[in-house]
Amino acid sequence: FVIQPFLKAIIAGALLAYIFYPVYGMLRARIKSENLSALLATLIILLVVSLPFIAIVSAMTKDVKKVYTETKEKIAKQGLFRELPGPCEGSACLLKKKIDAVITHPEFITRVQVALGKMSATLVEYTSDIVFFLPRMLIKLFISVFVMFYCFRDGEQWMQRLYQLLPFQESFKADL
């Protein structure tokens, strides 16, 4: 099928239009133009759906970058843990000394640096994948927005036409 790659986008647009149809109804009651009401409802949905997504992705990106740089700096200084205040006694002190012995060992530092290097390479690879994936995602987003707009504007007419095409008795169609 030609439509198969975009079927999810079409369904998502129709589903969002169905869910947010009361918003369109309120706008339609106040604004006489069907096109303007459908456009405003579509823009509101885009804002409601995309702003939290953008905020989450932005926060996650900053957090990952911060953790990566802080970990790399701490490893470069050969110490992931701060010194414990006061005299060091008991099992906590023993555990800290053992951990310090492991994390200051040159082999451990080398392995962590190699792992961080691999993580960097993976992040670069995913970033390049996103760059190639972005146009496809934008096309699907455009299709969803397009479907939403026309579902708002012409949805009632489409439903009436669909009821006419159903091969059921008129009494059963009325119950639907």
C-alpha cells in the first residue's frame, strides 16, 4: 500500500480530533468560520502535546550531558567520592577505602574511560540517526495535523456519509 507507512499518523490525527472535538465545538460556537475554528483547535492541540514533550527531551538532554561531564571530570581527578568528615571508623570507612582502592586503580580508570568513549560514540550515532529520522517524523506530523484539521472541519459530514454507506437497516444505523 502507498498509505501504509502513514497509517499510524492518519489514525493518530483522527483520534486526537475525536478526543479534542469538544474544544473545536467551543471554538466553533464562538467563531463563525469553520476553517479558523479548526485551525485554532489544531494549533491548541499541537501546543498541548508538543510543549511537554519538548520540555522533557530538553531536560533529559541537559541531565545526560551534565552527568557525563561530571563523571568524566571526577574520574580524571581520580576520585568519585568526597572525603568523609571527621575520623573514619567502622564498616563505612572500610567500605569507602575499598571503593577508593578499586576506583583509583589505573585499570578501572581505563575501563571507565573506554566505556565513556563508547557512550559518546553511541550518542553521536543516535544523533545522526535522529537527523535522518527527522524528515520522516516531520512528514508524519504534518499528515497528523492535516488529518486533524480536516476531521474538525468536515468530521460531521464524513460521519453522515459513512452512515449512509453502511449496509445496515436504517433503524440500526440510527442506534449507532
